[in-house]
Amino acid sequence: MPSKVLPDAQAFAVFSERLKRRGFRKLSRTEFNKDFERLELIAPSSREGREVGFVFHANGLAVFVWTTFLAQESRARDKDAGWVLIKEGDEVKYFSHPLHRTKDFLHNLLGYARLAQLRVVNRPNCPECYARMDIVRGKGLKARYWKCDIPWEHKRAVSLPWDYGLPQAALDFLRLPRKRRAQYRAKLRAEGKKPGTALQRRKGWKVGRPDNLVPKQ
């Protein structure tokens, strides 16, 4: 694991401006608190301060970017990881791999935020019935693909690959991290270990008021 390098306030300000130029907006304290109240969210462990988050909406989906940077303290948490996720209503449809705070943390976080943004902007319509396709889980732990499974429209479900509609620059960005993860999984298997056990052990947030969850549209 490369050495930890926490972003400073100046670097984070540049990162924030770049996100905003791409159409993201900062989550306000009010909406942050309202979601906590509405869902009675319970963190898997104690959290220091209020983390700065960003959101982008398109085609019925929302991209959230969690930065590990504390709003009032103007610094990053000492222990944390960055995340990019895609939600439909209150349901998380996709999580990025955790982004560790190394030298290239903000560059990587911006790249994965942009990648998720491209996915929701390019959310495909079903080539047969033209309904919006859904994000569904694939066979791998992080695998996803697009699917339309409206029973009165199709005898069989229609599927498209997860990378459908992405420009070449986005595919180029993905090539190296995917290669590294494939090599790491192969190494674990050669050692008789099962890939993905750390992610499966990771505890997520709990919802104390599930009746208040907003379903997908």
C-alpha cells in the first residue's frame, strides 16, 4: 500500500471547483441532516466531523462523491477512504472500490466521479421497448450491467454491458486499475485466498427507519 497523503485545503478547493464545473454541487448541511433524520442513519463506526459530499443528478439516477474532507475543520479525516456511488431513490445501485488517500487521491476521486457521471448521463434506453434500463448486479462482487426486465414488454430480459455508451477516454481511464485488480485477484487465488473478502466484511450504514426509504421511480 502506498504511503498515506492527506489532501490540504488548497488542493481540495481546486478539486471542488473542478467538480462544480462538471455539474456537481455540494450537499448542504440541511439536506444532509434531513436524510439522517428521515432514515435514522447509523454509521458503522464513530465519525469525526461532517464530511463534504457532492451530488449530480441525471436520468433518474444520482452520483454521490464522499471526499473524507471535513467541512468545518478544513482538513481530511485521519482514517477514512473516498467513495463514489450511484443511487436510484435511496437504493445504492453501485459502489466504487474504496479510494485510499495516497498522492493521487483527489485525481483518482475526480476521475471516478466523472466516470459515474458519464454512466448516469448515458443511462441506456432499452433497444426494444425504450424504457430506461436498470443497474443490476453481475456475478462478480463489484460487477454491474444494464438490464430491462419488463414482463409485458419482453419474453426475455434485455441486457447491455456496464461500459455501454462510455467514451474511449473513460475506457482508457479504467484500463490500468482494472488490470491491477485482475493481477491482485490472480495473486490471491494463487495463494489459496478468496478475492473480495475484505469488501464483504466491510460494515455499511444501517437504516433505522426503512419505511421512509424512497423507492426508485
